[in-house]
Amino acid sequence: MTTMSDVARRAGVARSTVSYTLSGIRPISDEVRDRVHAAMRDLDYSPNALARGLASRRSGIIAMLYPLLERGISLSGRDHIWAAAEEARSAGYNMVLWTTAVDDIDGLGELVQQGLVEGVILMEVRHNDPRVAFLSDAGIPFSEIGRSCIEGVAPFVDTDFDQTAFDALAYLDELGHETVVFVNHPRSTIDSGYGLAVNFQAAMETAAQTLGIELLSIACDTQFRAGYDAFSELAAARPGISAIVSTNERALVGVMEAVRRLGLDVPRDLSVVAMLSSAETAESAIPALTTVSPAPYEMGRTAMASLLECLDSGVRAGAQTLVASQLTVRESTGPVPSRN
């Protein structure tokens, strides 16, 4: 079967030139275009339905860029994906998951320059996310689940971190907890500018200062053993810790096991609050975890709806939404224990 590479060799051009000739997304000289078309006729090559759609800039495909290899995927992230995909289907689009790394701009360039997608949703957004600048310069419509610090008007939907952090600490303050341990993502992730980790750290520090709570922050790898070791070391150095707030879902599993191995009881001896965890994750833990989280399904749906609006209107600006979190009290929190 004749391929695009065969056509490129016959015409004496790069394969990408054949792609651009078919898609129309880059200017091609008349002389080169004629050579490509002549090679296609000589080889009896027929572009597939996707290529024909690209010629009109309508592929019907939206890519969600989710760099899975960096932190894997949480259940909340899964809900973002499902919700966005369902919203896309309802509007007649298909969504593909693109797992290239945040800094793999060459890979992203290959995706968009061939005209394979009409729009993009970014996840795991960094403060100075190189994908934002690239897509803006390329004129590709996109929206973000999260938000960068790069100036622009692209739509985004993100957690209201200030409200989320304050509500979590205010709840623990009402229960009498004066010192709270905050388990964040690893230091390398924070230093990379990952928005969730950076924004939560700042919001937790502000809320703790406002409420007069001592905040002990731990930058912890996203692994069971890292959480186990981190809490074991902290418990030895600071016996009597009564409350933990975590945005590191995987490390929290290790924390809970360390608590059990030390003979402590949740919530009698230690209250635990999970941030941004899905209800499924929280209710599968023993005991079931109190959470302060936005609705992940709604965030995914809103991000896709904003992108679809940009595609329909031809205007890249869109809604920039902060989503409030809801406190759901389950079995993992209680009054500060008596130290008699």
C-alpha cells in the first residue's frame, strides 16, 4: 500500500511537506504543491478521511495533554478526563489523551503542526508552562485545568486554593488542633512550578498565619514508602502531632500505615484531612477520609465547554474560573485528643 513517505520520496520533499500540502496549515509553493500532487497521481495515492478533513482544518479531535509519566493519574484526574471526554462527545468531537511530558515541545509541535487536533486541554499546568507559550504563539485554541502565570486570556478552570486551604484549617481549628502537618508533593515538583503544589503551599501558609495555627510542611515523594518514612520521622521528632492535611494522595496511604504501625488511632489520636481527593478514594480508606475538594467532574466538563466555546466563536479568550471546594466530614477527623 502506498504511504505518505512513498509520495514524499517520489516528489523529492520531506514527509511533513506532503502533510502540509494535504492539511493546508502551512503555505506551500505552487511548484512544490504540483510535484506532490503529481506524485500522488503517479502512485495512485489517496489521502485518508482524516487528511481530507484536515484540509478544511476540521479534524473533530481535541487533545488532552496529561503527562502521566511525571506523577501518574489520580482518581480525581480520571474524573477530569471522563468529564471532558463526555462534554466533547456531546458536541460532536472526539478527545484523545496525549501523554507527552510538559517540556516536550517538539512532541507537542508535531501534534499541532500536522493539524491533527482542533484544540487542546492542558493538565498538570506549571506556573511557567512552556506549552502555554507554544500554543499561544501557534494560534491553537486551548484551555487549562489549572493555570499558569503566563499572561494571556486563554480559558482555565482551577481550584480556589485560598478558600480550600482556609476551610480545611478553620475546620481543624474549631476542633482544637493548634499544630497541623501539611504533606505536599516532592521538592522537585514544587521547584518545577507545578501549580497545584506551589499554590497549595502558599495558600496553606497564609491560612495558618491568619488562624494562628503552627504549620509543619513536608515535601514528600509520591510513593507509599515516602509517606510512611516521612510520618515515622516526624512522629519521633514531634510526638503529640494531632492533625495532618495532605494533597499528596499516594504518600498519604503510607502515612496512614505508619500511624497504624505506631499504635495510633485515627481520629482518636490523629485527625487526617485529604485535599482534592475524590469521594471514591476517600471512602475506600479505613477510616473513610474527611476531604476538602472541588468537584473534579465539574472541572473537566467546564474546561472542555470553555474550549468548545472558543472553537465555535473563533475567539481564543474565554472564562477563567476558580472552583470552590466542599468540606465533607467523614470518619478521619475529630477533636484534639486530651494529653492528660
